[in-house]
Amino acid sequence: MHLKRLTALALATCCIASVTPAIADTVSAPQALDQSATLLLTDLPVFAPATALAQSAIPDLASLSSPKVDESATAGDNVALSDDGDDDGDSLVAAATARLAGHVDGHAREALLAFAMKLRDIRYHRGGRKPSTGFDCSGFVRYVFLHSIGLDLPTNSASQFLAGLKVKRSEMKTGDLVFFRTRGKAISHVGIYIDNGQFIHSPSAGKTVRVDSLNEAYWSKHFAGAKRPEGIAKI
């Protein structure tokens, strides 16, 4: 009997010894899994939404509300604004007067005349309004005033005569307009007074812009008077 107990005890001891490593392996398996998971998570990139959002380009409120500026424009590119074309004659006269008065050398009428003299020898053309096509008398006068002082005169000699201020022959100045009746009683010709009885004009078909004298028989006979455009009345 005693021998049987010893045998049973020995068998039980062997079973316990064989089971113990298995239990130990089973117990250590979760620990190994935890270590592997830790290594795996360490190697993965960390996703941080807050950091990513902070680093993205988000425009501020000031940039959204501020108007865009065209950097190609320069400070010297000043553009005149109009009020839908409602400028009246007085504003045009004032603008012309200011431009004349502000002439660099202080000789505004002479500047107007200098521009007119540059157009000598351009041929006469009925209805002509620019150098490339030629000038008639009123077209020449209108072109000179518009491009030298910015004053837009009426389109024909009769209208230019009515628009100006009457000037006595003895009081004429450079830049005044001289008018003639070459066909009946109506005003039909105009030129720009220079000085000493001379004027510059675009005479007639077959001729060119030139200087003539009021003392010549033809022009003296047909002289109708002198007028001063309002734009230069105070100069």
C-alpha cells in the first residue's frame, strides 16, 4: 500500500512539472503580444489633426476684406474721371484757362501759336480735321486749340464766331481768332492771329497751312472781325 502511494505521488509530480512550462508560456504570451504591439505602434507615423490644421494656409480676415491692388499700375498713371459726360462749357473753359495759366514758361498764348506753326504746309482738305487727311479752315483752328490747350471749339467757322468774345482790332492778341466773309454775308473763313497783323490759317483748295497778313487787299476786304475764345479770355 505504501509503495502504491509513493508511485502515485511521483506520477503527480511529473505531471505538474510538464504542465508548468505550458502554463508559463501561456502566461507570457500576452506580454510578448503587448511588446510587439508597442513596437508596431512606435514605427507608425503619428496623425495629429490639430497640428495639420494649424500648418495649413488659412487666409486671415484682413486679406479677405481688403480690395486687390493691381501692382502693375504706377502712381503716375492718373486717370481723369468724368460724371457721365455732364461737364458743361464753363468747366471746359476753366480747364483750358488753368492749362494756359500753368504753362511752364509763362507764355501760354505763344505755346498755342508754336503748336500751330508746326502744322504749316499741311494741305487743305474740305472737311479735314487732322494732319493725316489735311485741314479746312475751321478744322485747323479746332485741332490747334484742342491739342495745345485742351479747349474744344465748335466745328465750323460760323459757330466759332458766335462762341467767342468780341475783340477790337487794335486789341487783338496772339491766339485770338480772325474771321472773314469770303462768300456773301455769312462767316465762311477763320484763322489764328499771330501778331503785327499776321495770322495762320488753312486757306483753300490747292493750298497749304500758311501765314498771311490782314493788310493784304483780299483779306482786308473780307475781314469780319476778331473773337477771343472764352478759354483764353483771362490770359
